[in-house]
Amino acid sequence: MKPIRLVCATRSPRETFLTHTALGLSLSLYRFPQAPEVLLFDNNTRGLPVVYNVAIDAAKKDPAILVFAHDDIWLNDFYWVERIREAVQHFDIAGVAGNRRRVAQQAAWAFMKANPDVDGSQPSHFHWDEPQYLSGAVGHGKMFPCEISRYGPSGVECKLLDGLLLIADSEKLAAHDLRFDERFDFHFYDLDFCRQAELRNMKMGTWPISVVHESAGAFATPRWHAGYKKYLEKYGE
């Protein structure tokens, strides 16, 4: 059976990952007959696409089901390993939340667009897409029970996925020559990855896996604006 390999970049040192990060603490609580592998990039200062591509390249000689995960998510699903295996049976790339359509000038997977500030400067006012297009669910906070965003039904095909958790069989990525674009760092790498997958006719969708995300996202920051500019320039939108 192909192993499950979690790929995580963290600013934390390796010795504190299991005790001070949500993902590390989650992993330390589970007892498995055969534990999933963890490819950890500790003390990381590089963009996520750079380290994720290292994992993709390594998997060409050692195939695995790759799970690209942020270090600030809690794995609250007792059967998350089984859910991951189910996800790759249905989709080439899977996530926990996504959008069933894609529109021009999209500012995030869940937003249709971002309007400029009143002074006409950088975009900072975001408009949610219509509910019928959103899919999946994500918890928010640092404990459970927590606030839960139910975006829509899960297990459906999507055009865009939230990058907090992305799942793919490494052999599918290699067969389609799909990698992350390293011009992005933390913002818009996930939207770009999904658009590259769409161009390759890969099937994407959400799968019901219970996770809690500690971060609410860092929208409208200088780094976000820089990523948005690169994204629009790349696709001519």
C-alpha cells in the first residue's frame, strides 16, 4: 500500500514541532499500526512552492500520497487517514474546501473579487462568491468545539481548492508534470496550482475531512497584494 506522506513547512524548530504546532500536536495524539510519514521542513523561511516541489521531486523515486498541510491545522477527524485514501480514489487533487467555479480577478478560492479602498489604492474589500458554488467545511480557532464554516456539500468537483490542505498521489503529479510555481510564496500558490491542474484536465474536488484552522488568513497585506499582482499578470486577468 502506498504510504501517506504529510508535507509541512514550519517556522518552528524540529524539536518543538510536535509540542507547539497544531499539526504536530494532532499527530502526536494518534496511535497507528503504521504511522503516516512526515516530511518536515523546519525553521523554514522559503516559500511553500519551493519546499512542496522538493517533496514532489523526492516522491518520483519514492511514491506516496502527498498531503500538503499548513502547520496551524488540527486534524480532528479520527479517520483522517482513511479519508485521505478515499479522496485520491475520487480525485487527482483533493482538499477540504473549494469553489466549483472560477471567475476573472478572483481574490481567493472563496471570493469573487476584491474592490479597492475608498482612495482607489490596493484592493481590500472582498466579496464572497455565491453559496451554490462553494464546497466543504473548515473549523476555525484553537480549540474544539469551535466555530465551523459549512461552505457547501463536500465530495464534489471544484475548480479551486483552499491550500490549507491539499492531497495528491505523487505518481499522478509526475504523470501530468504538475508542480507548484515558485514565483509565489504563501499567497496564491494554491489557486495557481489548481489552474495548472485544470489546464492538464486533472480532476479536483473536496472530501469530508474534519480539520480546524487556527489562522483566519492574511488578506490585504503587502505580501498578499504582491501575490495577487503576480497571479493576475500570469493569467492576463
